[in-house]
Amino acid sequence: MARITPDFRHAMHWAHTWLGVVLGIVMFAVFWMGTLTIFAPEIDQWMIPETRIVHDERDVSYDHLLAQIPPEARASDYINFVVPSERHPAIGFFYQGADDTFHDNALDPATGQPLEQTDSLAGSGFFYPFHLSLMIEWQNLGYWIVGLAALAMLILLVSGLFIHRKIIAEFFVFRPHRKARRATLDLHNLSSLIGLPFYFLMPFSGLLIFAFLYLPWGISEAFDGDMDAAYAEMTGDYAVPARSGRTAPLASVDAMKRKAEALWSAEEGVPVKTNLVRVLNHGDANAVVYFRNTFPDDRVVLSEYVAVFDGPSGRLIRNFSLPPIGEASAWIQGAHFMQFGHWPLRWLYFLGGLGGCVMIATGMLFWLRSRESRLANASLGYRVVEALTIGGVSGIILATGAFLIANRLLPADATMVGTGRAGLEIRVFWLVWLGTYLHAAILRERAWGQQCWAIAAAGVTAVMLNAATTSNNFLTASWSGHRAVAIMDIVLLAGAGLAACTAMRLTARTDPLGAPAALPAE
Amino acid sequence: MLTIAALLAATSGCLLLALSQRRHWQAVTRTASRAPSSVRPAGWGMIGASLVLVVMREGTSFGALLWPMLIGVSALITVAILALNPALLASLAKLLADRGG
Amino acid sequence: MAGAIQHDGAARIVWRLLAGFGGGYALVSAFVAASGKLLPLIGMARGDAVSLALMLALLVYVPICLLMFATRHPVRDGLAVLAVATALVLLARIV
């Protein structure tokens, strides 16, 4: 193209290379954890076996549940129920305690009683927050790093298109039998192009989801500084008044819920169900009951409807639905969350996520390979990138496997220097991850193959431990309707197989007798 | 059913588009010829058909998410065949050459 | 002094990054604020105006970053980004 000068292409190459090297590991971690988060509910059920309930379609009575909550919850300003669904068969229940701490529980839908849960953060409590913020909570720094990585990914995708000279001519080209450098670049180009719409949508929608965090000044300035008004108008949030101090019994929450769903269904034209039931200022005259359809099952758009009722009287205070452009934004965000009921898409997202991991990993691998002959033994920078790449790619995957194994092995009441069981599982993750960096720093290229073998072993071990320590393994699970466990075990085994194949290819490549004989070129 | 049809349409579309490129045609047919000129429009036509089928089955909202991913899968299948065993497409190429040439 | 990025010294590269990522951020924030103030004047709901601006924000931010990487006149273009950002802030404040 006449307009793309060599200088422009070089500049794009420079940007692509530098952003890729500096932020590649962060992007891989975010993509990896995001891929896992797609199946967070299934991972939760695998790691917290007490929640392996087969979903019952019967409606839950929230009045009945509220009658059974503990006294501390009864006095709470903030009680939240998450309506059970097929992928979340237990009722989510959390409330703000007297000391401002949050108490998190899963309730058995049959009895309303809390399930005696294995103390584990599992998918929703670890993988998901890791994806959002790398578990770096201080001043939201983690969110900003992830946000920067998302922005960088968009820049990388666009710059990558400019660098790749023969996109059309080489669109379908993949030469796995060529030299490692060529094959790696081919795979990088291939994985990037095949999933390009998806890789563009994910960081874009991810940044949009946290728009209030990333562009607070812009939003508040548009609303003359009134952030509450911004939230109310754009998301349906309701600013709840403080407790009045006068007690008043709560009217029927179930009746309010039915009314909310009737209103929403009339507006939408199809049945709309609540996902969130929230009671604020419980027991007070200023009690408020708040319903939201956070994750509709049959639509991409998320969180379009909010209904707020006065607690004691059951009178509707506010019925919110997203305005048109807000709904477009919510569609994009819903496309990121992927909580709707569409299993083929869910599996495609999973493949897309893994493809993104391949794209990022091969990008970094290509950087290493193209400098290997020059710098491998001469440059500290090269060694640093090499160790970070290995630890950041195979290392984080291995650490994930270790996390799952620890979940199956740690006894229920495990504590160590004040850290509870859930915290200990996380410790195992961090320690193993750190270990892989050290392993990579010392053993360099050989670490790849060894860590891949370890991943394969971890996957198989996790599945065997599940069979040994719980009552459902993947053979019995599919029969008894515990689809989540079956999926998880099968994916673990498939992952183990893939890791083993990769390990074999990697160890063959570093074989001093040379690579397998090249086949006739394309 | 419609989804399978959409996947088949998308895959055949990608295969046709790939064959319409000189390098792949020559790898498949092991000759120095080129694909008939109708192959490329036919490929695009199949891609378009897959979009129609997806939207018919899923609606525009899910379709907008599903279709690009379906194309990705089709492209991946095409690349795999071309990389691992291009000869698989030899009979398809012969058919296209006979009909279009 | 004009020149492509691969020939730039560290200081000019730092300027490019600051102007691109930092200046771009300021510009985009101001863009959201200004849109949120201006679009309601032609009848759009304020919430929708801000939602629209937020969706467009990245389509502004990414090109600015690419510009600052690619430009052969980083000082000039970086200052232009900052100038536009300032103008948009003032616009948002005035309306």
C-alpha cells in the first residue's frame, strides 16, 4: 500500500515489540485467568464439592429464606441473595455484618440452610478476581495494570495488522515443519488472525465494564460532579436512605419479586427473571427491596432491569430499564461476561481464550527465538525475558494445577500461621508460580519441556484426586447430572494430554541430534 | 441442524477462498495452474450463506457473536488441512477445475 | 527535529509515551465530559450521551497512541494532543 511507508511499518513494529515484551506476561495471565473464569461456576463446584447440587427448577421462596437467616444478618443493612440457576445451583447469600465484614454463604435450595462448604476461594473467588486485578488490591493498582494491558492489546492488534505484510496472501498459511522461528511466527500470525474479532472485543468490552473506574472524572464532570446521579441514570443504582431507627416488618419479598418480573416481562415481551434479590435496612421502616436481572439467560445484554420497592409497604418506588444507548453498551459488556445460556458459544469462547493464550505466548516465543542466536548467552535482558516468559506461560498454568491439587489435598480445617484453608490454597499457587520462575531462570530453555510434563502430571493427578476424595468422578458425574464435574475432569485430562504433546515436541527440539527431518515445503 | 449447515458453509467457503489463492491451489493440485476465476466469488458466497444461516438460527444478537467465531473455526480447519495433508483437497480442486475451467 | 521512533533517544521516546498514553487519557476523559455536556443539548439523555462517549473513547484513545508511536514529529503532535485535551476540558467546564 502506497500510504504505509516503511517508517510507519517500522514504528508499528517497534510499538508492537516493546508493548509485547513489557506487557506480554500480564496479558497472558489475564487471558489465562479469563479463560478459566468462563467456567468459574463449574470450577467452584469441582473445588467445593458440597455445592455439587443438581439444579431444581422450583422457585425459591425468599420470604422463607429471610425467616431463617441468622440474627446478625437480620440486623444487617445489606442482605443479598443470588437466585440459583443451572450453573449456580446453590443460592448465593451474603450480608454485611455488624463489623462491616462481608459474610458469604451458599444455601441449599431445598432447605434454605447454609451448606457446609470446603473453605476455598475457587474459581469465582480466585481466578475471577485475578483476571480483573491480578489480586493487587492496593489503590486499585491491579485494575489499572490490567486496564493498561487491555489498552496495549488493542494497540498490539492494530499494529500487528500493519506489520504483517502479506496478510491476505498468507492468511491460510501455517508451516509447522519449518524451522522453529518460522513455525512460531506462523502460529502467532495464525492464532491472531483467526480470533481477531474476539481478541478485539474482549479488551474493548472489558475496559467498558470498568468505565466508572477508569474514567471517573469524565463521567462525573458530565453529571456536574454528582456520581450518584451518574450511577442511577446509567446503571439503575438506587441510593438507599439510612436507617430511620423505627422497626417495621418487611412485606412479602416474593410478591414484590413476582411484580418486578411481571413488569419487566411486559416491557421486554419475553419472560424476564430476577437474578439478584437484595434487602437493604432489613427490619427498619426505611427498608428497601431491590431486584436486578444481572445475567439474563437468553440474551446477551446484561443487567437491563432494576426494580426497587419500599420494604414495609411493598410499594414500587422505582422501575428502571436501560435507555437505548445504555443497552448497546450493556450488550458489549454482556458479550464479555458471557453468562448467558449458550453452550456452543461458551465452548467457542473457551477455545478463543486458549487461542489468545497461544497468540501471546507465541509472540513472546518469537521475540526470544529471533534474538536467540545473538543474545542468548550475551544479554541479561534476554535472560530476564526468557525466565519471565517461561514462568509466565507454563509457570502460571502449572501453578493453577497445583492450586487444584492443593484444593483436593488440604484437610478441611487446615490452618498455618493464621491463614485459613482458602488462603493456604492461594499460597500454594503463588509458591509454585514463584518456583517456576526460579526453575526457568536456572534451567533456561529446558524448563519449558519440564514444566509442560509437570502440567500434564498435574492435570491427571487432579482428576484422580477428585475421584478419590469426592463421590463423583467424570464417569459417574455425567450420569448423575453433575455436568460441571464431568466437564472439569474432561477438560483437565484434555489439557494434560495437550501439555504432554507439547512437552514431547519441545524436548524433541532441544535434542542435540537435531529437529525431525523437514518435509517438502508447503 | 442449521448450525451444522452454517459451519459446513463457512468451512467450504474458507476452503474455496484458500484454493483461489495460487500457493494453495498449486500445493493441492501439484501443478503450476491456477484456480478458475469463479472459485473466489463462490467462496465468498458460501461465507455469506453461513452468516445468513447463523442469523436465521440464532438471531442477530447471538449471531453477531457466534458467526465470527464460526469463521475462525472454519479458517482453522482449512489451515489444518492445508498444513497437514493438502492432498485431501485434490478431488475438490479437480472438480472445480473441470467445472469452472 | 523530525525522525522515526527507531532512531529516537530515550527522552523523545518517553515524551511519545507520556503524550500518547497520558495525554491521550486526558483527551479521552475530557471527550467523555464534553460529550456528556454537549449531546444533551441536542436532546440525548445525559446517561446515553455518556454511554456513547465511553464506547467511542477507545476508538479515540487507540489511534492517539498509535499516532504518538508513528509520528515523525512527536513534539508537535504531542503538544497537539495536549492542546485538544485542554480545549475539551474547557468546553466541558463552560457548558
